[in-house]
Amino acid sequence: MERKIIISELINNALTESNGLILREKIEIFLKEMSEDDTITLDFKNITLFATPFFNASIGYFILNLGPEKFAKIFKLEQISELGQSTYQHSYENAVEIYNRNTNTDIVGEVTKTNIENS
Amino acid sequence: MIIPINNNSTKINIKKLAVDTNILLWTFYENTTYVQSYQKNIYPTFLSNIIEKNKCKVYTTVYNICELFNVIEKNEYELYIRNNCLTLESFNKKQYRAIKEERDRLQRTFDLLYNQISNCMEIIEFQINQSIIEEYIQTYKEHRYDIFDFVLLKFCKECNIKNILTDDVDFGSYQEYIKDLKIITANRNLV
């Protein structure tokens, strides 16, 4: 069965991490109720603002927890703008790299915080 | 004037806003996901609210984009050093720039960031001239602005933009330059 989430019914934009966490919570509810062959379609109609931290907090979280293969079997995106698709792809590739290399994200956070605060 | 904001600051009604480099980083740079901080929540939420609810016009300058790329390259270089058991002494930034895979990856990052930022705000080609450089040198001891901060202030004055969103504590360092401006910030050290 295909389950669909209309993103604009949950949030106004795909710009903030906090909106990513709202989407994550909705997906988690769906995943708990799903059978093995069910899929989740994310419909981005009317969403125009995008930033990578939004996808990291939502999609990226599931790539790291389910693994890229299982993620690809479950999730599908539709009605997403070109910029949204590029942003999603960027977040997807970063998450896969972190998953495959087992990157220590604490170090990433620590170095990044210092550099931004000193900028 | 310093205007403090927090996660619930939705009632600030402004029509034009200039955005500093650190706000661009906290909003758009992917690696902020792994940082524990107030900045990565408050600033993107504030920015999205004023764009969507207040229909506020948001601006940054080409110099802020230059600074953004510079900070990200430095950050990615230092992460490369840490992830590959190297040291800053044994592997310098020039050597890092010669790695094709890293160059390709950073190009994709810059391209995406530029498109995301252009989609949210206007990137202004403000012109730095000799008079601005001379003023910066003459007033250098009076404040703690770097040249990018100083140019953002000059841009705001010239374009009659009265509001700046920043997390940079240096913006409070010289009252003469900010007396007609509202410095909007979540940084309590600035407040």
C-alpha cells in the first residue's frame, strides 16, 4: 500500500530543522503502522523554500537508521521543485557517505560550531 | 539598538532586513545538523517567519557570500584533516585544494547553497570603494568589525535598511555605527 504525506499540510517550508523534525515524527508514526511492502510518498506541492538541514533532520535521519537500501525501497518524492530535488539529493548523498564511512558526527559538530562562531 | 529574539519571536514587524554571514551558515549549511546550539533553531525559524508571514524583503551582499564560501572551505579542510588523521602542519590548505574529489564535492555544495540563498533573498552587488576602505582603516581601533561586518553596515546605510540579523557579538562594538539600526540577535552576549 502507498501512504502519502502532503508536506504543506504539516509545515509551510522545508527551510528549518524544526520543520524537519515535525516531518520525521509523522514518518515515524507511519513506519510503526506499515507492512513490509508498504511505501511512503512525500508530496512537496506548494513548498518553495529549501535548506539542507531540513532534509538532514527528516530524510537523512531515516537513511542513517534504516540504511540506504531499505530507505530506497520505502520512500518516494513527488511534486518537488528542481531546487528541492537538488537539496534532497545533496542531503541523501551526505547521509549515505556518513552511513558508509561511519563518520563521527560529534567531531563534525564540534569543528563546525567553532568555525561558525569565529566567523 | 539591540533587539533580542528567541524561538517565539514572531511579532517583529519589519519590511526590509539584511542578513549577516553567520545567519546564512546557521540556516543553510548542512553540517549545522550535528551542532548542539540555539542558533540553528532560532535564526532559520525567524527568517522563514518574516519571509512568509511579514512578506519582509531580505537582503545579503556578495561579500557575505564570499565569506560564507571561505568559512565553509576552512571547515571542510579541518574536517578532512580530522577524518584522515592528518595535522594542520603536515597538510596545508593548498594541498587540500588539489584533491579533485574534495574540489568536486565543494563545488556542488557552493552551487546548491548559492541557489538556496538566492531563492530566499536578494544578493546585492554592493560596491566597495576606496573611501570605504579608508574609513575602515581610520576607524579600525574604535570597533571590532572585520571588513565584511563593516561593509554590511555601509550597505545598510546606503540602501536605507534599518534591520540587521546577526549572531556576531562584534556588531555591538561601536554605537556610532549602529545608533540608527536595529541589530536583531539571539546572542545574549550582544544583548
